[in-house]
Amino acid sequence: MPDNKPKLLLHICCVGCGVYVSQLLKQDYEVRLFFYNPNIWPEEEYKKRLTEAEKIAGEFNLELVKSEYEHDKWLKAVSGHESDPERGERCIICYNFRLTAAAVMAKKLNCDYLTTTLTTSPHKNALAINKIGEQAAVKYGLKFLNQDFKKQDGFKKSSALSRELGLYRQNYCGCEFSRRAI
């Protein structure tokens, strides 16, 4: 019998959050992972996170959609905001940049829903992320799954599952500007 679950594209910022959230969402949705993170620097870090995403996609039988590493394009988008504090305007631009790309991909893949693991981190502004995600989804005729995945111990569960599976967990968001904050 075919599975009639709605199709959901899950933008994953890192596999540590992606593995927990994808398992949670698989209960109600047909989940596809989308790795689009041109903010990650250096490129070696990007490749490390992508490799982990590939490993988890294979282990949990999830489709992983990858995009090109477009760091220069991302740098142009945040130009002038290099000195913004974490959770400031640069981060808002970054969320918008990545979630717009995710909405475009979700539309291309005929998904019904879009959401992101960005709200798993206690260091991210879930209200801003969800607002941006909703706007991107509406623009492309999708529904946005408005969630704050750090709620109900989501961040703790994500961290525990990552440790259990021996996954790499980074100590900074991804861009060179967030890295200087560590």
C-alpha cells in the first residue's frame, strides 16, 4: 500500500540536528533532507558536515539532496554585515538566503512542506527563522512546518543521539564570522 504521508523537505544545517529532527518528522511525513549551507567556512568544514549528512542519509534510508558550495555568493549576500553580532542582521540574511533556496528546491521536488533544523540550536532565533521560512514557503506555494525543535528537550535529544551515533558536532554555527565568537 503506498505511503500517503505529505512530502516534506527538511533543510539541515548540520547532521547532529538533522538526525534527530528527521527521525521525529518521519512519523508524519515523507522526509527528504536538503543540505544547502554556503555559509559554512572553511570548505573543509563544509565537506566534513556534508559527509556526515551523507552517512546519516544512508543509515536511515533518507534521500539527501545536495546543493553546490556557493560561499562567494553567500559572502556577497552578507556583505556589510561582517561585524554584526551573532543573532544579528547577518544571521537574518543568512536564514533568508538558505530558506529561500530550500523553498525553491522543495517546489522543484513537488514537496508539500518545508522546514529547517536551524531552530534546534539554543543559539538561534526560532521566531525569526520560522517567520522567514513561512514567507519563503508562501512565495513558492508551500506550507511551512513552524517548529521550534529545541523545545521539549530537542537540543538535548539531538546531542545525545549524535553522541550515541558517534557523529561530528561542530563548535560554531558555520561562517567565518560566527567562528570568531568561539
